[in-house]
Amino acid sequence: MDNIINFDPEAVLCPFCRKRIATRLCDAPIGRQHWCGHPPRTVQIPGADYWPWQTPMHVTLTCDRPICESCATRVGEEIDYCPDCIRRIMTQGKNHGKID
């Protein structure tokens, strides 16, 4: 009785199919954050503890929507895209190079 577990079924279900547990996050890039001078202290930069003089001056922002394995589109070995980002990428690809 000492262990109380909070369970929120909406947080763990895939928002696209609402049937399976979301075990991945969408890795589609949606933008970049740039700054001048020293990076803000709130930004977590891998390797900054070891090489602080080589920290980048930008961070790539990703979609990060939770998705299940069935709804995810895997690119390569570690990159997953959600259905919304795949739709956006496919739409951009069809319009690439066209002049209105």
C-alpha cells in the first residue's frame, strides 16, 4: 500500500491510433534555436561538461510527439517520424521546384 502509482492512459497511448502504447518520439526537425554569446544555462548540450569551448551556438528543435511502433515511419536505424510530419514532408516534396 506504500507504493502509489499514477496512471494516465492518455499520456501513454499513441495519439494517432489511440490503440497502442507510445514508445517513441517523432524526430522530425521543426526548427532551430540560435543564440549569441554563451548558451543559456537551461539548454542541455551533450558533451558540454567535457568540451565547454566547443559548444554549438544552435539547437535543432524536433517534433517530439509520442508515437507507437505501428504509426511511426522509421528512417534509417534510429529516426522515427509521426504521420503528421510524414504528410508535411510528402506535401513539401510534391511542391518542390514549382512556381506559382
